[in-house]
Amino acid sequence: MTLTKTTAFAFGTLLAGAAHAAEPLVTADWVAENLDNPKVRVFEVSVDTGVYERGHIPGAVNLNWHTDLVDPVKRDIAQREAFQALLRDAGVDKDTTIVLYGDNNNWFAAWGAWVFDVYGLGDQVALLDGGRKLWEAKGLPFDTAPVDHADSAIELPERNNALRARLNDVLDAAEGRADVKLVDIRSNDEYTGKVFAPEGVKELSVRAGHVPNAVNVPWGKIVNADGTFKSSDEIKAIYAEVGIDGSAPVITYCRIGERSSHTWFALKRILGYDARNYDGSWTEYGNAVGVPVVNVAGTVWTGK
């Protein structure tokens, strides 16, 4: 559940010294109190990859979402050896509490949390609730100094592909072959097919609409005005209204898998539901041949 400030300090103080499962969220104040804790490692994963250089949380390591978290050759997440090397260089070990934060309401920080989960470190990961926006709003310190931590010798397991939804998994849910709930977390205009992508974002699919049987719960419904997550009870109620109560597995998707990671984090880490993220999302599904599409707006091809 979302931590209060008191709970965050108390739990964080305990967990920072040993390999316990991290609470899903920590407060900005807790992070500020633990900047010098050798058992805590903070990472920034921002959409604007240049913002880190202009100022970051002191000691935070930069993870560039389109070079460090992905394969440089094929559309895929980072390979084990490359990701392991990054974590070793950052000094992450099996008993490190990993805190991720970023801009844009932690979209890509949550995506980073999903990648960590695929490589067996999900229970060590927490998000800085409210992300970069809240840290800045509270007037907490930023730094521009280079960051260099002592190397670790962490060994990552092979990726757990069961935590990742693929096109066939989504098709099975869309066509009724699997008892799996689908959550489209995009805007209602994207969901209905009125638009192909958020305003100002280049579209990469040739069909608009949504996956059959998917419910639409835009990611913003589960956050407060300051970018923090709503309480676990509020989030649970929002999803219960559309028939998602944890009794069946859930697959989240968006356009490229980053906004849906934010919802995946809420469903899996905050509520404890069986949730997977479909990182292929609409850029894969909307370009796939022969798949069913629901298009309420009536667009058929490139918006016409």
C-alpha cells in the first residue's frame, strides 16, 4: 500500500540494512534521509534523457531508457549481460534497496521497475512516490556532480518471461481463449480510435482503436494532482468498478509499454494482483496482420 511518511521512515530504516522485500512506494523525505545509506541505490529514469545532467537527486545513477533498458539491435528489453554490467557499475547487490524515480509521473521509472522485476529484482525495487516533480516541488536538493559507486559482483538470473505479456497472450484474452483481464490505460480518445497517439507524439501504428475485451482505465485516474499514487483502497475501488478485483490475471498495455508499466506497478506491487505488462502494446498490436480491433470512432486506416 502507499506509505505514509511515518511508515516509510520506519520501514525504510529497517529494510535498508538487509535483503527484505521493498515496500512499493517511498516518500521523498525518506529518500532524502537515506541519500548516504550504502544499502540504498537511487536511479533516475526520465523520458527527457537530458534532464539528469541538468540536475539529479544526489548520488542517483542515470538509466537512459532508450539505451540502457533496451536491446540496441532488436526491439526488446536489455539483455541480461548488459543490464547486469550496469547494475554492477552502480554498486547494486542482492541486499540493495533500489529506488527509481523520473519525470512524467514516473512513467519510465515504472517501466524500469518492470525490467528489474523481469530480472528477479522486483522485490528490491520501490518508486519514489511523486517522482522528480514532487522532489522539486518540495525544494529538495539536486546535484550535477558525476556519480561513481563501488562496483558490485551481482549475478542476475535469466529473465523471467512469465512476467511479460506477448502478442499471443493478448490475442488469447481478446478472443476468449484465456481468462485474463485486459486493461488499456491510454486516453479515451486513443481507446475509441479517435486519435492514434497522444498529442505531439509521432504515431507508429496503422490502425486505431483497442483490443477486444479490454477495459479503459486511463493511467491518470489512479494518481493525485501532485503525481503521487492514490491510496490502495482508492485504486482497488477504481478497478473494481470495471470488474478487475484480482480474481483473474491482468495484462496492461498502452502505446509502447511505458504508461502501462505505471498501471502494472499499481496492480502488481501496490494491490498485489497477478499482472503482466505488454510492452509490445499498440505499436505492435495496431500493426499486426489479422488481429481483431475495436474502433468505436470509425477510423480505419491512418486516421481516415
